[in-house]
Amino acid sequence: MDNIKNYVQQNKERFINELIELLKIPSVSADSAYAQDVINTADAVKASLEKAGCSFVEICETPGYPIVFGEHIIDKNLPTVLVYGHYDVQPPDPMELWTSPPFEPVIKTTEIHPEGAIFARGACDDKGQMYMHVKAFEYMIQSNSLPCNVKFMIEGEEEVGSKSLGWFVERNQEKLSCDVILISDTGMISNQQPSITTGLRGLSYVEVEVTGPNRDLHSGLYGGAVANPINVLTKMIASLHDENNHITIPGFYDKVEELSTAERAEMAKAPFSLDKYKQALDIADVYGETGYVTNERNSIRPTLDVNGIWGGYTGEGAKTVIASKAYAKISMRLVPNQDWEEITELFKNHFESISPKAVKVKVTPHHGGQGYVTPIDSIGYKAANKAYTETFGVQAIPVRSGGSIPIVALFEKELKSKTILMGFGLDSDAIHSPNEHFGVFNYLKGIETIPLFYKYFVELSK
């Protein structure tokens, strides 16, 4: 343990500077304007794996953005760890809310991160957390302490639904064969209390379009006589929840897993302050499905949220029109047993059925994925817990996350391997939001902890 700490301290500035250089590249996969930047980032990840000591690294072409694959096989009789991460990032919008440019990383101190945090798009999700694995691998190579084989699969489409990953995994099962999959794309409770994510919600993401008249109309001449698509869309969206914030789509809850009272009581043991939660978000009160507390609403219950809505005139000043079209993007977070394709179809059928005849409705599915629950009695989980316990001084707590990593279920189906989610980010790191950041403490602590996972995984596998 002292050897790891010493290595991290000796190389601290280099580790931070290397990550900063990676964060400068605007690898926004959702916007084709950044296509070359995404490809450049793949090249940078390839170079970092080669420099860290991988014996083989390649850029693997896919129907979309490339996947970086690397491996270091020391003995085929030893276990193999497959590290997954992604090098693409979310769009930085809205730009005006950033306190520093999203692709010009800076280190700032905060109340939670007195030793500093790196502010940049992708700092926590997922470049910073992915790069921890590269540096942890570097340490194990430099110290000749790598106890098993390791493979890396770093993709560039996670933020747009990992469109090409399934294609790649299905065609490269032997190349990707492993004993456990290790991912750092989640968080932990706090810098004092580590946790291991044992459950992820699934996802169904759709776009809806409501069309009224064949052109924008004068709201004085036509108002009250012709359906306003924006008015209709907002009414339709409002009807998707009842007075208890229960989703009204028929069949939506048919396969929802109901946790027992004992399981919910176990979840409640995780440290949580509702007052601090409200204070951090600057809200007067929480809001959600009746009958469930905050940490249940955002992890073990399905949700439906509007992620964007637009139509008509939104420029400066006034323009009195009834828009011809209105649009919204809607995401549904799903719990285990809910099939995302089935839920997408249920949404489409329901949304079309509640549409008045005065408008036309189009529902376009974008992407989705299944939920996932991993057991806490596996060798991988036990190894991760021992690693966290050694570096943090306290045992990790198993938690279910509200987020989605659809590829985890895909990995289990195609590679027959369990996934361990060793996240080092915090809820306050503003991923997907302006001013995303990643604590220097968290980044370095991850590099310290990951080699211990390898050590204990091999020891427990014997």
C-alpha cells in the first residue's frame, strides 16, 4: 500500500497534467461538428495505453466511432480483468452557465474538494475515471506487481447510447473473454464513505413531435380556432403523471420489481441527509412518487422525465405565432425486469392514443438499455470491498444507482462475466451539467485503490 501511495505522490503532477491534456479535446459524440475531435481522443487514449505498458493496443473500427482495445497478457492460466470506459463526453451546453470554459480545464477549490477539483466537461464522466485505470495499470507495470492479465475496451459512443458497442462485442467475444469486467463510471457516497454500485436502472429515450397546421399562424387571426401544438404537447406530457406522480402509461409497472421491507431497510442504512440534499440543489423541498423516500425514488423506482422541449418563437422580444410544430425529448429510467424495448412500445402506443384529432403525433425512439443488479457475494464484489476498505479505512456500502449503463447487461449476456462498478465520483460533481468537475483527491484515490482490486481478485480466485 505504501508503494502505491508513494508512486502516486511522486507522479501526482504528471497524472493531473496528462488528464488535463485529455480533457482539452472536445470529444462530444452527440454533435457531428466534433467528429474529428472524437477520433483524435481515441488516438490519445491509444497512445496513453501504449505508454503505460500495454503489449498490444489497436484502434478498432465500428459502424460509428472507434473502440480502443488494449491488452497485457502475462499468463493465460491467470484470471483476466476487462476494463471498460468511454472517451466521449456530453455536450457542454448551456455554455453561459460555465464559470470557466468547458474544454479549458482548471483546478479550483470547493467546500467538498478543499484540495482542488478539475473543472472540465468529461472530468468525472468518464475521462477522469477511465484514466485512473490507465495510471493504475502503469503503476503495476512499473512496480512489476500486475498479478493477472488485463484488457482495455474504451469506446466513443457511450453518451449516445453505445450504438456500436453491441456490434463490436458480438463479433469479438474471444478477444474480450475475461473473468470479470471492471468499470469506473459511477460514484460513491462521499470521500469518507466509499460505496459500490450494485444496481443500475435501464433506459428508454424517445423524441416526440406534435404537428398542427401546415405553417406557423398568426395567433390573433387563428388563436382559439386551431389547435396549438405547444399547448397540446404540454397537456399530453402533463397527463403522463397522476396526482401521486405515478406514471399513467398502461402496463408500465407490470414488471417492476418491488423490493421487500427488509431490502428497503438495508438501503436506508446508507448515510443521507435530506436537508443537505435540498441545500446542495437549492430547492425548498423534494418531489416524487408518493410512498417512497428520495433514495428510493432515484434508484429502485422507474421514472419519466422531459429532457428538452421546444417549439415556436424563443428569440428576443415578441412574435405572436401559433407554431406548426412542437417537440420534446423524454427519458424513462427503468428498473430490473422492465424491458426497454417493450416500455418504448408502451409509451409510443399510449402517447399516440391520447393525441387529439386536431394534431398529428410522431414518436421516434432514440436508444435504450436494460437495468442491472450484481450480486454482493461474488469474488469481484469482495475484492472491490477489500480494496476500498484498505484505502479508505472503512468498508464500502452497496448501493443502487439511478443512472444507466446499458452495456452492463449486454456484457453479461454476451461475455458471461459479472461487472464490478468501482466509482470514485460524487453526486455533487455535476456530470452532464455545466461546471462538471472531479476531485483531485478522488482521482488519485482511484489510482491507489484499483491495483488492490487486482491483488485481491487474484487472491480470492485461487
